[in-house]
Amino acid sequence: MLVKEILRVKGGALYTAAPGQSLASAIATMADLDVGSLVVMDEGKMAGIVTFREVLKALKAAGGKGTDLLIGEVMVANPVIAYPDMEANDLRRLMIEKHSRYLPVVEDGQLLGVISFLDVAKAVLEEQSLENALLKNYIKNWPEESAA
């Protein structure tokens, strides 16, 4: 399974923020949309990503009063990225090695979407379910050996 197939199953929703927005607005957006990350866009290009991890770190560093910080101050400016033709196993390995739950997917400099570890888990589960169903059908319809 390839990253582009996971994106196709997930759908094209992409949630963004601007570096000049407040952390409070990012928190509100993430809570309202029930998402764990926002891609930070600046002048039509990806400038970074902010996830709940950066939000928590910023709030802790500010003693819980950091909601007036700007997203550009807390985002990850050069996030680890994935590519559409990556194998799912390579993607999982990368996410684990880099401790990244959310990876922007980029092709030729264009942002295609964001893949979460949950998206990967769902896609793998669906693929395994299909394979199991196909194997069960194959075994159920196993040809009998003819008696000679």
C-alpha cells in the first residue's frame, strides 16, 4: 500500500492556519474540527506544522498562559514529510523513528495532504480485512481433489 492510496481513502480535507494567528485560534480550530494538526501556510506555501504536541509544549513553557503566542512561534518549521509513492511500511517506520504522528505529504513542492498515524492504522486494518476475506473465500471454494 502506498501513501497516495492512504490519502485517497482518507479524503482531501486539509486544515490550515497562518503563522500570524494566535495559539488560541489554533487550539479552537483543532478542538472544533477534532484534528491533531494544522498545516501552517504562508503566502500559499507550507511554512510548517503545528500539532497538539507543540501546543502542549508552548503552554507548559508559558505556565499555561501562552495562548497569545503566535502559531509561527510554536510550529515545527521544517517538518518531516512523506511522499505519495512511499510504501506504508516505510511511512510507519519514518513516523516511529521521527516521533511524528502527523506528516505532510508533498509532491514536487505541492502539499497534497497530511497523514496521521491513525490514518495509517485504519488503512492497514482495511487492507488486512480485505485480504482475510479473499483468503477465506478462496479456502471455502477450494477445489476438491477428484477421486481416481
